[in-house]
Amino acid sequence: MEEREILAISPDTEHSQEPVTGIDQNTGWRIQRGATIIRLVRQLSAITPGYVYDRLREPRDYACLTWILSFAENRQLSGRGNEQQFLLSQLAEQIQEQSRAEDDGEAAFDFRRQSDRYNIQRALHYLEDMGGVQLVDGQTKEWVEQPANADVLYEFTDVIRSLVSAFNPQLLAMVATRLNNGGKTLRPTLLQNMGEGQVSDLFPGMAIKPLMRAWRTLLLGPILLRYDDPEAFAELLAHADEVAGELLETFGWLLDVKRDYACIVRSSGMSSGPVTGLTPFGASDQMTVLMCSAIREQVTGGAWPMPDSYGCVRVTTEDMNALFYTLRERYGENWGNEARAKGSRSLLNDVYKKMRQVGLLRGPDGAGNILILPAAARFSATYEKTGQEQKPAGKSKAKSMTLTLPGLDESV
């Protein structure tokens, strides 16, 4: 269940409760069982950047997903919950109207714009993957390309009720306020410390034991940082053998613990669930691991500050700009036609996005400051020869154990 949040079952399906019971005990997450589904109701302990899906690529994709859940909830509250079918044009019209009524400074949805239609398409495809909606008639692609001449009939399933019941607008609003505060971008992400205790006051379930917080962060990914939650990290260290044994026995995963962070290592070819990883394929992934190597060189050479007591390196956007320009001059011809056609600023923004997702960087904040996280030391890459393809590098356990920033314990 950790790999897939919702499992569809038939009434006569036999399923073991052993694995999900272990998850329940270790994380405090609730297992919701119904006649047709079993759902692991995950709850965050920190504002994690790693819980992303390929289907949802942009903030407006997530906004569409939220509006769709609100649409489903309103149908249930208005007594139309028994009629689960809806037209895509009907959904788009309601999202458009409600987003215009919101005064949050964001541009309202206008589904005459094809980019907005792509946003709602990706949100619906995500819900299809989750089992929350199913296509009854029509093709979403045709609606995206020619909305005036096409429509699509969808149907909500029983899964949508589970998703709606878990939707918490209050917590979402509090987290959004925190994320939109540029002055707090680099700060620790533990939810219990957000707003001077208001999260645990409003949501008592957030006040959980440190080891449970460690389990949650490890399973949701991408990393557990000592910087974010020293108490949970200390508990993990005290129970490292126990946690490692259970991960290996239950999932076949390894636990890698360093001085300042811990993460789960999955075998090559194994499904990685929602966590986005790095591969040697694709220009943005190659640029990211090359930046990790260049950052290490800047630190070890004394050009950049040494890591702080949590293994983090604080730099500025000017530092990163200069480093990336040098990197592009050296390796840019290996990155493909699409990347070569982009400006350096656009490419660097892609690198920032990828590094945030996999837990290597935080920022930039409103003042242009960036926090390089200690897990950046796990990755290193180079090309065999200028102009040749890059060999897979940087994520095997044997290599990651020696690729450390100065100040880290290389024997760990």
C-alpha cells in the first residue's frame, strides 16, 4: 500500500492486513477500508517537496485538483451525490467561476486558454490513476484541442468520497500562507512548529511522537533532515537497526543514515512511488547531478562557505548563476537541442525545481538566498569525454557513501 495509496478490491478479494497494520503502527496513518477500496490515509508531519507525481507538473495542476475535489464535495452536500456523472464543460465552467470569485492575487482560470485546459486535463488524469474518476464517454484530448466541438462525460467513483473526506481546507490555507511567505522559505519545514503551535492546537493529530514523524518523512520522501526535525532524527538514530530491518523485511528497501540526513534507498528498477528521483537520462537530471559535483568543488576549494552545523551550505542566486554559466559552457553541448535553445536563466530554474523536488536545495527566498542541503553530496557525475553521452552515475549506494561535503563523516 505504500507504493499505491488506494487499492481497488472486489467483495470476494482476500487481502492480508499484516503489511498495512505495520504501516499504521509506525506512522499513525489510518487504514480506511470499504467495500470496494482500501486506502492509506497519509498525513504530513512536514511540508515535504518530494511528494510529487508526473501527472501534476505545475501549481495550477494542483489548483485544478483542489477545485475538482471541491466540486465533488458540493455535489454531495447539495444532494446530487447519487448522480456521479458530470460533463467536463460543466466542471470547467464552475472552476472558472469560482476561481474568478477568489481574491488571492492569482490569475483566474480561463479555459479558453489551452494552457489552462492542460492543467485540468492533468488533474483529471491523476484522479483517474487514483481511481477517483472514470471516463464514460469522449476523449479529454479532443476537448483540450477543440473545446467548442467536443465534450467529455466523467463519473466519480467511491474513491472520491474518501479523498473529499480527507481534504482539509484549514490546514491547506495555513500551509499556503507559510509557503507564500518568502522570508520563511529556508526555514525548517516541521508542521508542528508552524505558527507557534497553532497547527497542533487545531489539529491534535499533528502532535505525534518523534519516531512516527521520522517514519512519515522517510516514507513520503525524499529525505529526513536533522535540520528540519532534530528530535525525530535523534529518535531514528536510536532505533536505526529496528527501522532498517522493518523496511527491508516489509518493502525490500534499505535505510541510509548519514550524520545530517537519512533516506530510503530503493533497488534499481523498483517502483519508487510518488517520490521523484534522479536518473542519468534527460537534460534537467544531468544538469542537476553536474551542479551537485560543481557545488562540492566550490566548497572544497574554499570559494563557497563551509557547511553549517546541520550540513547545509548557504549561498545566493548570484553564486548559483555564475556556477551554472560556467557549467553550461563546459557541458552544454551534451544537453540536447531543446535545452540548448533555452536561456541559461530558464534552464537554471528547471534545475532549482528538480533539486527542490529531490531534497537537495531550498529556495531561493525573497532576498535571493539559497540553502544547499546535505543530501546534494550523494550525487556526482561527469561525461567521459566532451560530446559523449553521460554514463549512469551518482546514486549507487557504494558511491554515495564516499561523496560527501566537507564537514560530514565520510565513514558513515
